[in-house]
Amino acid sequence: MKIMVVGGGGREHAIIKKLKENKDITKIYALPGNGGMKDDAECVNIGAKDIPAIVDFAKANGIDFAVVAPDDPLVLGCVDALEEIGVPCFGPNKAAAIIEGSKVFSKNLMKKYGIPTAAYEVFSDVDSALKYLETAPIPTVIKADGLALGKGVIIAMTREEAVAAVKSMMEDKVFGDSGSNVVVEEFLTGPEVSVLSFTDGKTVVPMISSMDHKRALDNDEGLNTGGMGTIAPNPYYTEDIAKVCMETIFIPTVDAMNKEGRTFKGCLYFGLMLTPNGPKVIEYNCRFGDPETQVVLPLLKTDLLTVMQAVRNETLADINVEFKDMAACCVVMASKGYPGKYETGFEIKVAPDIDAEVYVAGAKCDGDKVLTAGGRVLGVVAVADDLVSAVDKAYKEVPNVTFDNAYYRSDIGQKAIKALG
């Protein structure tokens, strides 16, 4: 079987490495991939948003199955275009991907179907938004409606910050057209949990829960990033809470999308806040999270391609999706200065005896060398019997990966370990 994975980051590298475990797969192409995954897939220089070129490549190379991983191509209809030429895909179609593509849509969906989320107001003109902020509860959360590389959310701790956020989105267009509409949302408190789930539009199979670490610096200080590390499972996400989420959030969301004529098939990501008033949805994503995927997929026992095909064929109820009773920790190694200015072009060296997975996100090839080419460069992932051991092992293996100007947080997993008591 020939497989095509659309995307080029650490999430895609984790998906590719998991797919490689299936012996029926003879070839994996990554479009565009990156230099750090060259040993696991053939990287093809086609951008993830270049849908006509992706379709042409699939036709020319007899692709048997495609995985469309990032949000942009999903929202743009990449799955629709590939399915139209007879290439079966894992990922939601354009109509369903709107659950991430428009925060206004997703908030209105939750309100309509009684799915617990933060109270909110939607604004399409800046004056109305600023007027509302004069009396809105502070702190508050300002969200750009559309995709913004995971950066279109600002937590405003003061009224001045809230006003500045709205103006930057709606007047200065810092997120382009994504900021044409904004959501002003109630600020929720409580532990955050990420739950990725497989769904074929009928059955929902949650994966192992995880905890992301978004801030650039230790102790959750510094700027927001795309994620500086993850652990799984998340100790705050108990069996009782999982049951509540299934009954009040997961199944109702899939049912709601069906009722809207937007059946969701793929990986539906639930970003949750465990508030004093119960679990609430912070956000939906229409795809695997990054870097959550890097800790969740290593714990998957069932063959990934089999699960993906069942999702596409709406036969998910017929297979038993199992996870290892273990824990995983991902420490992201970034370029110093990220998410601000940083330098690239430094050689990445990985010790041959490293006892961890290395999922590469931002790298390019220069002859036989692999050089840094992004802010988040790679993730070092360790799996162990328990969370404390997984965290210890990940940090023990981090020095086995080196490049100039490397930076990483030293406290990934500590909040979770404290929760274990």
C-alpha cells in the first residue's frame, strides 16, 4: 500500500512512525514533510495548502490512502478533493472541518445543542466589541474567528489588554481575515485537558488524555507557543470525569454535527477545562493536536491504519481500539528566542543509542546533514510504566539530541506529577 501524509511537522512525523508499524504499507510520502523525517518517509516538496498539486501527486503515484493532518488543508477541502478522485482519506471534509475553522460556528453549535462551554458574545464590528468590553467581566478571553496558527486566542487580564486585543485583531488584522469576527468569552478556571478522539460520525473512541504546556518558559511563564511539551495520561482526567465528558460533550458534539448535515469523520480534538461547575469545552480542533499526538500515538496498541480505515468506512464500532497502560512525556526542543525571533541553520545531532523517539518538526536537509529550520525543532518522547518514570526518562534522553541555540522547558509534567499526590 502507498500512503500519503499531508503536513510537515512533529505531529505528522509521529503519525508516519506509527503507520510504519503496518507491514502492508510499502511506501509513505510526506507532503511536504521536513528534513528530519527523511528516514521514515519520502518528502515531496508540495505545500500542505496546495490542493491541486496534492491531488495531481495522488493521481500520478497511485496513492491508496491519504491522511490529511493539518487544519488549513482540512478547512480548505483537501479531503473532498482527494475523495472526489477516488483516494480514501482520514480526516473530516470541508463541511465538518468548520468546527475548527470558525470559532463562531463552534460556539453557536454548543449553545444550540446545550454542550457546556464558556459564556460568550460574537462581534463583527470593532465599535460594538469595544462597547461591550466597557462592562464585560475581567479577565476575559478574546478569540479570532478563523484559523490563526493556534495563536488567535488572547487572555486579557485587564480591560486595557482586552481593548488592545480586539483592536489588533479587528483593526490591525494581525491574524488577517481570521479576525474579521471575534468571540469575547468568559474566562474559565481549572485544569486543562486535551482529549483526541477517533470518530466515524456514529461511534466515538476517545484516546488517552493529555496535558499540553503552552507557555514558552518554566512555571507557565512567557509567551504562548504552539506547545513546549506534553504528557499522557492527564491525571486530572479521571474515569468519572471521562464518563461525564462522553455523555455531555463527546457524543452530543458528534450528534450535533450530524443534525447540522456536517457528519464528522476523523480525529476530533476536545480542548477541555475542568471547571468547578464541571467539564466545559474551550475549543474543538478538527485534527490531531500538536504536540499531543507525540505522546498519545506511542501509547496506541491497535494498528493505526486499521483504525483510520475504519473511521473512513464508518466501521469504527467493529474494531477494538486499545491503548497501553503506560505513560509518555514529550519535551519540545526549540530554537532560543521562540516564539519571537530566533536563528536557524544549526546541525541537529542525535546519539545513535538514544532510548527515546525523536519527532522532528522544523528541520531541513543540507547534504547528509539535518539543520534546524523552525521555532519548535523537535520533540523527545519517552514511554514508561508510570508518569514519573516517563518524565525522568525523557529528560535523561534530551542531552542525546544537540543543536546550537537549543532551548527547552525543564518542568514538563511537574504539574501533572503534583496532581498525582
